[in-house]
Amino acid sequence: MQSSNHRLRDMEQHHPLLSASGDVEAGGLGAGVMVGSSHAGHTGGNRTLWFIQDGCGMVCATMTWFLVLYAEFVVNFVMLLPAKSFWYSLLNGAAFNSLAVLALASHLRTMLTDPVRITEEIATLEGFGAVPKGNATKEYMESLQLKPGEVIYKCPKCCSIKPERAHHCSICKRCIRKMDHHCPWVNNCVGEKNQRFFVLFTMYIALISAHALGLSGMHFFTCIKTQWNECSNFSPGVSVLLLIFLCLEAILFLTFTAVMFGTQIHSICNDETEIERLKNEKPTWERRVRWDGMKAVFGSPPSLLWCNPFTGLRLRRLILLTYSRRSGSEFSV
């Protein structure tokens, strides 16, 4: 069914959103999270901070931090500080703690970044990330200035205009552009704007897991040759239990994150998300392959900044967020 200047259809059921008279069909609105704005993740006007209040996701994210901090405790206080070699402790401590900080920073950036932020140019469909709920209104449609006969779609679950390559997340209750998957360990969807940080998170976790396994092996080998009391400030029994748990944690994390890292790199190089691959969707977009796909996610030209999770982080924005929250700005769900 066609209105005066455009057609709008449901993405899934292909029913017209607008009637012949141009009235908008009623649609239920899902729940979402935003701070200080009517659009979650909106970066203009009132400053906002993206955060998903999902119980399972918050527990998993907290567990991730606990396990990384536990690894830091065992590596620093059980293995490195009691070591007799100063340079061995210094070099390994600097390397492990630096990688741990980068891993946790990548985790925070993945969790607190809108999977695809909403740009200031809300008059176009490009640039949408977490699509505003219920934005499929007659007034908003008129503001898009669509071409006559152009067909766009809405999501019947969140009553939102659905941009190309967007999928609805049942946990975030929003449509996310280039949604790869929802990861409970980062309590967020992995999408166009935070996929880079998720890749860095998996890479750094894999590196510190491999480093922790190597240090544990060296510590066991050294302590077997000498007295256990000389290897650690803890009793032999406690030291062994702490090291065994660390090794089990490191093996599990290394296996999971290494596989996930490889999967993400493969998806980026093929310009195909995991959802698109599982649904076997035929690409309607011009694919970026190999280095072009990597540049689209990490930026160009290739440099060491690709490995920096702090890139693009604005201190002034964080100060404004903190100030607005202390001054009683809106934090709603």
C-alpha cells in the first residue's frame, strides 16, 4: 500500500505500516536503557551513556572482571613478587598487568558503547545504531524526505524503522545495525561501532590467558626443584589450589576467546555478521573484503592504534556524563 510519497512495510510480516489515509498503525514499544535523552545511545544534545540493564548480562560482566582480577592477584602475589629474579618479576609483571588493563578497558568500551551510535543526521536511515523505539510515526516519516515509491520497513517488535542490515535483539529490545550477536559476557550486542572493542577484548583475554599458563608452568617447574615455602608467601597447599584454579580458568578463557577472535576476524574480512551467516542472507550491499573490511571496523590506515581501546575516548564527554548524573539528569529504563 502506498502513501502520497513513500511505502513503508513490516520487515517480517510485510504488512503496510501506513494506511491509505496515512495513519500509523499501533505498535507496542519495548524496553530500553538511556541516560538523559529520548534515544538510547544518542550522542547529540543531552549526553548519554549506553548501558543494558539485563540481569544475566550484568552477572556475566561482573564475573568477567572478577576472574581477570583473580588472575592478576595470583600472578602478582603468588608467582611474581616472591620470585628471586627482579627482572623476571618486573618484565612479566609489566607485560601481564598492561595486557590486563587493555582487556578490561576493551570490555568497558564494548559494554558501554552503543553498537551503532545514532548520528546527528537523523533525517537519513544510514547511521542508525540502536534504532529509537516507536520512531515509525507519520511526522518522522515526512522528515526523512524519501523518494516517491521508495519502500522502507519497520520492525513489528519495537515499532521502529528498520535500516538495512539491522536485526532485532530480544535482550536489548532494539533493532541493531550490523548486529553480530548479543554477548552476555560484555552485556551488550556486538554491532558496527563496538565490534572493534569486542575483538580487542577477545585478543587481550587470550593473550593474558596464554601468559598466565606459561607463568604457572614455570612456577610449578621451579617450585618442584626447590622448597615450596621459598616459592610463595602462601602455604604450599593454598598456592597449589590457587594455581590449579588459575590454570583451569586460563585454559577455558584461552579456548573460548581464541575461537571467538578468529570467528570475528573471519566475519570482518568477509563483511558478514554471524546472524547473516546463520540465516544465509544474500548480500544486498557492496561487500568489503579482507583489508577493506578491517579498515571499516578498525579505521585506516593500518597502525598500532588498531590495538588501542582508548582511541576516540573523550575525557570531556566522560566529565559531562559524570556531572549530568550528579546534577540529577534523567537515567531511565
